[in-house]
Amino acid sequence: MSLGATSLVPALDAQGTVVTQWLRKFGLGTLESGAYSANGQFIVTSGNWGAHVWQADTGLLLRSLGDQDGPMDAVAISPDGSLVATGTGNWNGSDFTAKLWRTADGTLDRALTGHAGMVHGIAFSPTGDRVLTGSADKTAKVWRTSDGALLQTLTGHNGRVFAVAFSRDGTQAVTGSYDDTARLWRLSDGKLLKTFEGHPNSVLTVAISSDATKLMTADAWDNVRLWRVSDAGLIREIKDAGMEAALSPDGNLILSGRSDNTVKLWQASDGALLRTWEGDAGLYGGGIRLVAFSPDGTQALAGSQDASLNLWRTTEGSLVRRLRGHNTRLLEAVAVSPDGGTIATGEKGNIRTWRASDGELLGSFPGYARVLQFSPDGSMLLSCPANAATLRRVSDGTLVSTLSGHTGPVFSVAFSPDGSLALTGASGNVGGDQTARLWRVSDGTLLRTLVAHRDGVFSVAFSPDGMKALSGAWDGVALTWDVSDLVPKPAPVLTIQRAAGKVQVSWTGGGTLQQSDRVQGDFAPVPTQTNPYEIDLVGTAFFRVVR
């Protein structure tokens, strides 16, 4: 890929920054493609759920593009950083387009329509005026970036064109195919210049050195080959290197990724192994799915199938940064603490808490979490395993109590505004549990079962004052419930002051104001319960509020 960028500015509002940056980060899905920008400041990735632009030095997610468009097999960024190009990865045959996205706001700039199969490979020309695509229709196509016009179709492969790249001067293109070959093309007239043969399986990666003298290819059987461009002669073959490979900008190093989650750095001149890194195994393993060099060759990027990204220094091998999230095939719940400082995520069998500012993993503890909810003070976490809800301390994951009683799956939870009550809703079908339940948080006691719905309860909430509960169900009905009698009432506060020769008594928290002339005397309600209560006082008086 030929990649470049000069400036990308996050267009995230202050309130949504934490949520957008990290919740999207945890939802990347399987990674398929990725690369650096030309200035090394940005990383672009693509996979199951769209394309993503990252800030390389901080790991900050700047932009998500087309995350509702489904799988994207390939990604590239224009030299001026204004556009990201993506190739579709939809195997059901419904979308054969390449797309250009504006990085400034994430909107679609245009679709490049003309292929008759999935778009597996994509690259910008060094000047950004053209886009090169490779497709399952066995062709590569060159498009004009400004208006999406098709300029050229390169035909000759006998299988899917999976990998594409421009030469540094933009006059040539190289393609890799499922027909086990790589091919070099002159773009002025579309003429085939060289065919590189010898791979035992599909060529999935191609890269051409900056001086256009060497070509690197990698196949599906983990063989990496280095070729002379002048005569298509084989310089060297590295077996068992990996099907994902990259050539350093100076052509001296080869980076490869394997299905066993190892990343290897090789000397191109003699094929010597210089370094081996262990990638993230992930929940399913699945291996390394993308590798790339930084523009100056000092950093190596590798991404595994579970959406984890690692950056290493090529010189001494140290880890620069790890961008890690859950595998979206299992991620089921997410919540943000009231102060925005902590994010909780849930998957089958595990709940994790993360520091929102930098994505650092804070804690991990076992537990099924279909739904997650922080308490108002952020100290407790409510989750829903099966037919119950659990309360845990956020600080150490300790189980405080289990709210048991539902006979159907719990799909909705809420804390009261003061954190003293928990509300849960069960999603049983007709004939099953169709109730909402109120619980005391301090000890997990069931206080009340709310029965009226005729189908599963999928949404619950409290009113801002905590005096009412709301439940919504699949029967199409939303109900409000008076729970004021269950809400702990704060002690009344009496305020007594003199004003213009009178005594004025005011109080909070409701109740009846009573008066006596002695502390231990008989108290009786004052004549009027107007708050504040005002009287002409001669002598001594005592007041209290009774509920």
C-alpha cells in the first residue's frame, strides 16, 4: 500500500470523547488490513466492522469509518490524509464496491463501482490522484480519485486479485493473485511487464521497494519470496515465515506474521531471522492478520484476529504500544462510570474494567454480563448472568450480592438515583417471567415484584427523583410504578431565622411541623403547615418534623 497523511484532527465533542474513543476501540472485530500513514503519525485498520484511523503515538482512536457497512478487506489512506479508501469483504455477494471516506467527518465521499466481485486489495498512488483496486473478478482497476472515474482495467490473472501496490513513482503497479503469481504492470498503457511465478499457493501480499528494484511476495502457505524486478528472478525464499508480510521502506528488512501469533523480523539480504515477537493469542487465537512497517522502518506493526494491535521497535525489539480490546464475537455489554473515568465491558465468562483516558486494563474478573450498569457513585457494578443480577465492587471485583428470583433471563437493570435500589427486568416469553423487580442494594433483599406486563420486560429505569420506576416490555406497553415508599428518605433539616420581628421556620423532606414550649413537652402540629411557617414569638419555642 502507498499511504500518507499530513494532518488528522479528532472531530469528537468533549462530552463524547471518552465513550467514542474507547467503546469503538473495544468493538473492532477481526482485523483484516492495516498500515501506517506516510509521516508515521497515523495507523489505519480495517476488518469486520469498518475502518479505523488511530493516532500512532498515543493509541487514540480518531475516526471510525463505515462501521455499519460490514466487513472491509482492505484499507489505505491518501497522501494528504484527507481520504481513506476501503475494499469490501462481504462474501454474500451483495457489495462489490470500493469506497472513499472523508477523514474529517467520516462521511462517504464516493463509491468506486465496476468490479464484479469482492474488493480484496486497495492502494493510493503516491500523489493520491489515483486508486488501485484488486478484486475477486480476477482484475485490477485504476480509478481517478477526484471523480471516481475508471481509468484502466488490468486483466490477465486467472484467480482473485488479492493484493495491489503502486511503485514509488506511480508509473507501475504490482498485483498478487490466487493464481499463485504476482504481476508487474506499466500503467501508461496497461501492459504486463513481468510475471513472478513459483509460489505453491495464492499470493496474498505484495510490496515493491522504494527504488523499484526488488519485489516481495507472500503466499497462503507461509512462504515469503524476494525477487529482482529487472528479470523476475528469485533472490531468496523464506519458508514458514507467514502469509502476512511487509517490506521495509529501504528494502533491507522483511516483517512476517504467522497463524501461531508470532511476528518475525528477517534480514532481506540473507534471510537471517533477526527477531521474534509473540502477538496476542486472543480469545480464539486465529493468528496475525496484518503487519506493516512505519515509514522510517523503526517500528513494526502487527494485528491479530481478535483486534489486538501491537507496535514494536525494530532496533531493540521493545514493545512501544499495545491497543487491545475484546473480541466482538463475544462482547455483549459495556458501561461508562458516572465520572467518565472507567469503562466496563462484558463478554461470556469475563468482565473487565478499563481506564478511559488511555485504555489501560484495570481489572478482570469472572462473570457473565449481558447488561452492565455502574452505581451513581461509580463504586458498584450491576451485571446480569442468566436469571439473576449480581452486584460487584468495581475496585476489586468482589461479589457483594446476587439478586436471585427471576425465572427468565434478565436483560435490563437500573440503579435508583441515590444508589439504594436496583431495578431488574426479565425477558420471559408468554407464560414465563414477565416481571420487573425492586431490590435493596445494601443486602440484596427483594423488596417488590412488579407484575402487569404480558411479555418480557426489556427496559427499566427510575425517574430522576427516584420516586417512580418505569418498565417497558415486548407487549408494547410502558408502565410507571410508584416506589416512593421504598426510597430511603433523608433526615429533615430545620432552619429557624428571625426576620422583621417574626420567627420563620422552614424544613426539608416533607412531614408535619410540630411545636412545643419545652424540649420534653407535648408537641402539637402548628396551625398551618405552610413552609416556611411564620409566627410572632414571645418566649421560647421548640420545633420538630414528624413523618
